[in-house]
Amino acid sequence: MLGEADLAKGELVPLRSILEVLDAVEDGSVELGFVAIENSIEGTVNLTLDALAFNHSLLIQREVVLDIEHCLLARPGTTLPDVTAVLSIPVATAQCYGYLHRTLAGAVLRAANSTAEAARMVGESDEPGAAAIAPRVAAALYGLDVLAADIADHEGNQTRFVVVAREGLPEPTGHDKTTIVVYQRADEPGSLISILQEFAARRINLSKLESRPTKAGGLGDYCFVLDAEGHVADELVADCLRDLHAKQGGVKFLGSYPAAGKQAPAAREHADARWRQADDWVTELRSTIGTGPLGHRPAES
């Protein structure tokens, strides 16, 4: 299983954007990619989710949840009243919108491919009044000062990252998550409930459900992205995926991987035990086929 120690031992290859990371993994330039997929304030990072769902054939290897501290960084000598432009990735500026509105209402917001790139651009620029929203570590890396720390609008700001690779599934740990994309056969009443019933019938909890436009049709042409508790190696999860694949328009598997956070396996273990009991019962019934007095036709003379 891929652990944090394994990630720390690897050679780090900085790239400018999420899409460049995913492209590098897919073309084999790097073995693993580390990209943000969800934030506790702004929600899903749609760029990552859509790229994995529609444009790349990569598998999630694990998830990592990190505490995020956004800081306002600028070149030495710059003061807060001097700031006229703020650079960062849009999801980061959105997380700090209240602070920017109160403190830097006149500053122009400029998009960068990442918080790290924003810090690098400010560090290399001679533009007076330029600042970046980025982690504190970027200040030391690019020779910047921290003008303000912890500027996100809400406490407990966290981002969920995923590690992706071209192939391979981690072994089940008992505390896993499976991510899939489900395409409907038709946009009709009850299509979503028909998907959810497959999970409910097997007592598989969904930690995330989201609809996304398929990019292939017009308005109203949506697919569903689901995070389910469990691993494809679990019989219940495998059975659920099998039925979804047979009944729905299509299913794209994005991975089964160790879940972040505390383990809460009690409900899953209970459901798995009941499924095994039911499976044993059906197996026993089927084992009696052809064994009764009328199970075989008598031979004719």
C-alpha cells in the first residue's frame, strides 16, 4: 500500500497546473500525481474532477486531507496599503473573498494556475503592489514577506488531495473509498433513485454525490460522480458496481483507495456479514438443484 513515507521518499517534480500534473502522469513523465480535488469551503475542484472523469484514464491511489493556511505574500518592502493586484488560483481567492473585500477592495484579482505559481510570479516580478495568496512556505521559497496570515474566510480550511497513477489498485485496508462516474441510460424521472437504490439495498454509505455535465450533450445531459465507502475487493461493493454497469448507460471506475480520516467500520462489517449470510443461503439452495426425487428424469427403456 502506498503510504505517506513512500510519497515523502519520491522525487518531487513541480508543475504549473493541475492539468499539467495529470498529463505528466498519463504520458509517463512522472509515476504519481498529487492534485487537489475538494475544499471544505469552496467544495469540489471541478477542474480536477472533470479531467479525471472525462479526459484522463487514471486511477486514484489514496486521498490526503491537509489543513490549509492562506497567506498574503509580497516582495520585501511592500506594505498592505501598497497592494494593487492579488494573484492566485481562483479557488483560493474565493476562499479569501471576505478578507479581500474588506481589506483590499480596490485590488485587481488575477488568476494563476496554482498558489505556488502565483508566489513565484510575484517573486520574479518587478511590478509594484503585486501580492499572492499562497501557503506560508512559499514565502521562504520565493523570497517574499508575509503581509497577512490565515486570511481564509472560515476556520478549519482543509483541502482533500488525491494521488493518481496510470494503473494499479491498492490492497483493501478495511477503511477505503471507491469513486465512480455513472452515466444514465436516459434523463427520466427516477433515474437517480435507480442508482441510489443499488447502494441503499447493500447498506453502502455514500460520502459524496455530485452531478456534472457530460460535455457531450446540451443542458440537462448530466452524469453522477459518487464516493462510496468500501473497496471493489469487497463483495458488496463489487456486486453494486456489477449491477450499475449492467443497468445504467455506463460506469467509469476512478479507483478504490485508502480513505483519509478515522475508521468507522462497524456498519460496513455488519452489512458485509449479512451479505455473506445471504450469499451462503442462496448457494445452499442452488446446491440442491437436481438432487430431489424428481430432479432427474428416469431413463426410458
